[in-house]
Amino acid sequence: MVLIAVSLLFSGIAYAGSVPPPQAPTKGMVTMVDIGAKKCIPCKMMAPIMEELEKEYKGKASILFIDVWEHPNEAPKYGIRGIPTQIFYDKDGKETFRHSGFFDKKSIVEQLVKLGVK
């Protein structure tokens, strides 16, 4: 986990991005949101997995990424203490699972399947 990143985030060193972050959960869809930063090492490891999942699950589940270094107000909104953190929501918007740290594709797919995504 990148606890230093979260410390920097709350110290005001982070900057606000010009593009608004995606809002999670996506209404009426199973949602997986990866909350991290494009420059943190474990987050960089997650990036290609997220890209694959976004393509594979298009129309079936909402796969989102929120960069908390670009959008510092998002970390407290989701109760983030370290990055990356992945949060899964059912189609009704209820949080069902949360994981902190690198999360491999197989484990993410298992969580999506548990939520009924095929």
C-alpha cells in the first residue's frame, strides 16, 4: 500500500484535476472501482488489468478508476486509507467487498462473478 501517498493527499500537495472523476457506484450496474494514482507503483501494475477488464466487461459491469492524486476529495468520500483500494458494489449500489493493495485479474473476476456478472 502507498500510505505515503495518502499522507501527501491530505497534506494539500495533491492537485485537483480538470476532468471530474467518475462517480461510483454506477446506477443499476455491478461496479468495480479501483482507487489509486497513476504514478504509484502498485497502481501502475493494476492499470493494464483495469484496461482489459473495462473492455471485457463493457455493458456487463462498470469498471472505473479514480486517481486520488488528481482528485484529492475522493479519498475521504470512499474512506480510503491506502492505495490502491478496490471497491465492489452490487447492482443496487451496496458495497459488497473491499481490498487494499495490488489485486490480480483472477481475483477481480471472482468478485464480479460472485456479483452475478458473466
